Amino acid sequence: MARIVPLLSLHASHIDLWGSIMSNPLSSLLSSSTLLTRAAACALAFMPAMCIRTALAAEDNGTICINEIRIDQPGADNDEYVELKGPPGASLDGLWFVVIGDGTAAQGSGVIEVFVNLAGKTIPSDGYLLIGESSMTAATPDIVTSLNFENGDNVTHMLLRGLTASNGADLDANDDCTLDQGAFIEIVDAVTIGTGATPPTAGAECCYATIVGPEKDAQAMHILRCRSGGWVRGSDAIVGGDDTPGAVNGCDASTSACQGDLNGDQVIDNADLGILLVKWAFPDPSADLDESGVVDGPDLGIILSRWGRCPA
């Protein structure tokens, strides 16, 4: 069952409640479940809605999600890959990894350019499944296949359940930037690596998910997901960069110098508190800072003790 938290608009009652919480945070938040619920709503009022929806999306679909992607690199593209994250042993039956782009000029947006059937596969014991090409040198893929990721256009990487279409199929026949119903059962996870161009600009493809990039007018070559479920741009270069194919992402490490920065913005504040409260009492490793197996009071204590800007 999905956990639905209302995203409330900010008003005076939220500000008053926030003041009372921060004046005596531990006793206020832990005194009653009702106040804890109100505190979550208060914290969420300060947050971008997409941050919470993105984090919950991965949880609501069996915690299997896309975790890291490299579509390009300086020089030859030998290390294109996508990494899935999930519970060890989780079945991937019924899931497809696809990339949606423009296909041929006549097809327009919404065309499947990469198609990987995950039937019969499971998440390995380390919790990460790596899909890459035979030329990959940064790590050893669990699934070796041809990817040939497109770059230079808006591309949406998706994990779909119950896909009935095939590679090259157009899932947005009328190019209205909404995927047509009937070709799949569910979008399990998705992210768009953007160029900044949007339809109807000539040559611009539709974006079908949360958009990462561009920065300084350049499309990201590499993106990775942080503890909150939010995406950040990674390094262009692999050598000396922050790629972690088949392993925990750098912005996921609970022992990092900025432990408690759940959304990766280099500040521990109300946004991180809101994420933690949404995950309260659940065995969610993304907010279980002390790795006790449940999100609870000690994790809250870590956030409050480290409140403010992360160490330089």
C-alpha cells in the first residue's frame, strides 16, 4: 500500500508549529503520533513536491528503482551502463528497462530506442544489478547487452512493468508528451536526462519524467540517485570521477562527512527532516542513518545534531 502524504501549502499554522518543534525538537516530535504527523505536513510544506514524490515512487513499487546511469563519456563510449537498485533476491519478472527518445525523424517523440527484457533476472546479493556492454571496463556487468545510448537529445530512461510493445515502437503516437495507454501496465521508475530544449522547438524530444540537467548548457553524461530518491549530475570523466557501478552511490553513504543530508543539497535542514518523517518507523535504508533497521529517534537525533550547512 502506498504511503500518501498531503503536500500542504504553507500558512501561519505551519510556521507556528515549526517554531514549537524547533524550540524543543525531540520532546515535541516524539510526544505523540498525532504531532509527528502534523510535523511531517509542516516540513513538507517547505519542500519541493517532486522530491517527495520521487522518493516515494521507488518505495511504492517494491523498492526496485533506477539508481545510476552513464550515457556518454569523454572519448569512446565504452562504459555506458544503467544500474538498478533493490532488495537482494527480488524478482525482475515482468519488468523492462527502456530508453525513450525520438527514433526516426518521422516517428517524433516517444520511441523505444533501448529495450532490455528483465524476465528471469533477480537483484544480486549486494542489492545492485548492473546492465552494461561487453566493452565496459569500470565494472563487470550482471547483464551484458548492446545499449548504444543516445545523447544530445532529451532521453527518458524507464523501468516499465508489463510492456507489450517492442524495440522501435512509438509509445506517444500523437507526440503530446504523454505516453499512450495500453502498451504497458505501470511505470515503476523513470528519469529524463535533458538538454534544455523543449517541444515544439525543432529537434526537441518530449520529457516523460523528472528532468536532470542540463548544466552550463551541457547534457549530463552521468547521473546518480541520492538517499532521498532525488537525482544529481555526476562527473563527466570516469577516471577520477564519482561513478560507482554496482555499488552504493557517493551521495548514499551513511558514514559521509555530511551524514543527514538526505536530499544531497549540502545543507541539513527542514527538507531533510521532512524526508525522514515521511519514512518514520519504516525499515528504509535511505533514512536509517544509524543503520539500526528502522527510521526512528536516533536517526532524528543525527539530523538535529548536524543541523546546518555541510562541512566544506
